[in-house]
Amino acid sequence: MEQAEMQTPSKFKVGLNKVLTYLSKPQNLVLLILGIVLSITTISPIISIFADTVTVHTGSVDSTNTGLISGYTLYNWIDLFVGKLRNTNLLTPLGNTILLAVFTCMGAVLYGGIFAYLVTRTNLKCKKFLSSIFIFPYIMPQWTLAVVWKNLFNSSAVTGGSNGLLVSLTGISMPLWWCKGLFPSAMVLAIHYAPFAYILIGGIFRNMDANLEEAATILNTPKHRIFFRVTLPMVMPAILSTVLLVFSSAMGSFPVPYYLTYSTLATKYVEMSVGRAGEASILAVLMMAFGVAILMLNLAATSGRKSYTTVTGKSGQISKVNLGRFGKYIIAAIFLVMTLFTSIYPIISFAIETFLPNPGDYSFLTKGNWSSLTLKWWTSSQNTDSSLFGQRGILYNTTIWNAYFGILFVAVCCSLLAGTIGTLVGYSCSKNRHSKWSNYVNSMAFLPYLLPALSVGVAFYVFGSNLGIYNTYLLLIIAGTVKYIPFASRSALNSMLQLSGEIEEAAVIQNIPWYKRMLRIIIPIQKSSIISGYMLPFMSTLRELTLFMLLCSQTKILTTLLDYFDEMGLYAFSSGINLILIVTILICNAVVNKLTGASIDKGIGGN
């Protein structure tokens, strides 16, 4: 008996010593803390939205039809899946959402992938210029091209409202399917996400080993067979990642299908969120389910890739495909026209909109009445002008500038938090790459990116309402940080895996504290990758609408205020806000690129 009592403390001490030894390593302690924090911030909102699907909502159909004023019920699930409106509220939007995501993936991969191949593997002309402006649609607000599409192809005879630029200049009216619905929504989203495909696929093309291609060339293998049998399989992981991520992002898109009149799960959620709140939450759960399924597919597809070796005995010279004496100029000209239309034209279009006496009316072009252009939308200092609908001009409108500084504040906070947490996740996971806890933390950090933005917004709306922090900057910052941690964590993880352990071990031998090793050794070495991890959340927050639209009033931040002006028909103000956002993002990108050398067009976290 005495011997057993003596063994108990020894076992306890052994266990305690193991725990203390484990936590004595900074990366283990950081990993433990981050795992707990990420689990709470990611899983708690998801649980909240699941609970909301069975909660009785006063004033909603579940309360009216069941006679309950509180408590829980399965009415929402039953009515949505087997009720009379199941086709309208569920099946049709679900089918439309899947079609939109599929066609968006096809367009983005084809357009972005082809451009990536031409820039990295051929002798195409104007590569640097084309590469720099090709990414503009991705760093612009998502709805920008949707509004441009409407302004360009709108026709009073086909879609109602005023005529767009094409009708005003040529009298040509495009068919309804071109102006509204699936085709324009898929085209706009494909153009928006094509730079993302270019970033991922182009990075692989740029760094891939050319030995296999050279061997095939020595064997006189035709160029087209080399591409389909050698090159394409080598970049297939990047293509698969692009498809999975774009599919998830397109599923949760709200502004594009909303502006182009296409019913999806996201637009249906907003439509049902008042009268059928519980059923709307189920739609958000369905979008989340697709995100989780995509994560499982991604893990299954990449589970066999355990090596992240980046330095090999590869050929230093990449063979470039010769497009021909004139082909390299012709193809460059085609892409120049396309990229100017998708990148530069939106900025010019929004600028013109703010000078029209009646935004959307381009009749002055055909009549030659240039004197009708006005500065009132910018410079009117009084709110007595009836044509401005009680608003001051943009330069004097305190509501606009308060919302502008509000979104800047949220973006800076999200950037600092997401970038710092993401960097720590990347560092800790790279040091514990074979542990199950590391894989769990890495998955928790990356999961929010695969969840559609609207469903994440819904989860935080329910979560924030329960905590009493709805319509506060705190809720916006928490939601934005959780949503954009994946940018920083994935960028940091990829860069940390490239570092040899000997670099830090030398500092450990000299008893240099952990924080000094991070600040003076690790971060400076991977400066560009880590700064990209801060820059991407900043720019993404600045242009985010879908995530924030349910979390605050419409006048709190600039993106929701833009949506308000669009709903009110004040298109000059919404165009001006679009212009302000685009210019701000481009300036920030250019400044960071100039000061640090971090450049998005060279890849997420790329040098």
C-alpha cells in the first residue's frame, strides 16, 4: 500500500515534467494557445447557426405556423425540404448556385491558367505590364465588374431602365441572357477569380523543374504532347486547388448574382432572412456543408504530398515555347485589350459615372453634349440640391468619409491580427508538421476560407447577436480576422517550410530568446511572404461586402454604404465609392510593393 502511494506522485511528476518540457518550446505553447482560440472563434459561430435553424423566431413563419413564441422546433427543416415552396426556396437556388460555381471555375481556370502559361512559359511580349494589370480585377471589389457589365450592356428595351454605353453608342441591344442571369454572373466571377488562378498556377509554372520537358524534347516529342503529357500533370495540384477554392468562393458570392439578377443560395438567404429566418439559416448551413466537403476533397487530394522540397538539382534554364515572329505580338495585343477592359475600363467607367447629370445615361456621347457633364456629385457642399436627394457631394459628405475611415480601421485591425496569428500558425505548424494537433490547428486556420463568405457572415451575425456586439467594430474585426487568417497562415506556412532548421538552431545555441529569433532572423528572411500575409487581409477587408453586410448598419463602413446607395438608386455616389475603394487598394498595393518588394502578381507570398 505504501509502495503504491509512493508511485503515484512519481507518475504525476513524470507527466507534469513531460507537459512542462513540451510547453517549454515556444512553438508548442503558441500552437496550443492558437488551437484553443481558433477552435472557439471558428466552431462557436458554426454551432450558433446550427442552433438558429431549430430556434423559434418571433414574427417568422416557424412561430406563426406552430403557434410557438420561443423554444425549439424542426418546422424550418421540414418546411424547407418538403414544403410547397421547396422548389422556389431551395432546389432552384441550389441548382443555380452549383451551376454558377462550376462555370466560374471553368472560366477562371481557363482564362487565368492560359495567361499563366503564356507569361511564364512562352516568349510573349509585354509580360511585365500584362502581369501587373491582370491582377486588378481580383484586388477590386467583387461587384465592380458586375456594375460595369450592367452599365455597358443595359438596354431599356431588354432589361428596363436607362440604356448602357453599348446601346448609346451603337444602338445594339444584347439579348436578355447576356445581360442578366447565369452567363453574365459566371463571366464576371470568372474574370474576378482568374487572377487568383494565375497566382496559383503561374507560381508552379515559374518554379517547376524543366528536366522532364527537356528530356521529352530530346526524344523529339511534339510540343502539344509535351504540354498534355508532361507539363499539365505537373501543375495539376495547383489547378485542383484553384478549382476547389474558386468553387467555394463562387458559391457564397452575393453581390454579383444580386446585381445581375440571378437567384442563388446567397441571394435567397437575404430574401428569406426576415420572414423565414430559420430556413435562411439552413441555406447558410448548406453552403457551409459544401465548404467542409471541399476541405475534405482538398485534404484527400494532397494527403500523398508530404514533401515540400523547393531546392533540387533541377535545370536552371526553362525552355520557352516560341509563339512565332508575329504570334507573340498578336496574342499580347489580344490579352492587352482584354486586360484593359477588365482592369482599366472599370476605373474609367466609374469616374465617368460621377460626372453624368443622370448616372447611367450616356446619351451625351451621341448628342455631343459634353457641357452637360457636372461636378455636383463631388463638390456640392449643401444638401439643398433636390437632384442630389438630400445628400452633399462626395467630398463634403461626412457619412461617406466616416464610413471610409471605418472600413480603414477595420481593415488595419484585421490585417494586423490575421497577419500576426497567421504567421504564428505557419511557424508553429512548420515546427510540428508531423503532429496531429498541428494538422488540426492548420485545418482550423484554413477552414474559414473554404466556407462561403455569406455563411460565415450569418454565423457571426447569430454569434454576435447572442453576445450583444451586433453593429460594432469589434464584431467586424473578429469576423474579418477569422475569415482572412487563411491568407496569412498559408503564406507563412509555405515560406517557413522552406527554411532549414539550422538557421534557428544556431541562434538557440547562443541562447537568443524566441521573440528575437522571430524578429531578427526568421521574419527578415521571409519578409516578402510574411508581408503578403498582412497585405492580403488588408485589401480583402477593404473590398468585402458579403461578409459584413449582415453584421452592421449600412452606414457604418464604406462597402455597406455603397450597397445602400445602390438600393436607393443613387448610382453616382455608389460609383464614386467604388472609385475611392479601387484607388485606395491600388495605392496601398503599390506602396507596399515599392517599400518591401512584396508583389501579389508574383504569387501569394511569392518573391
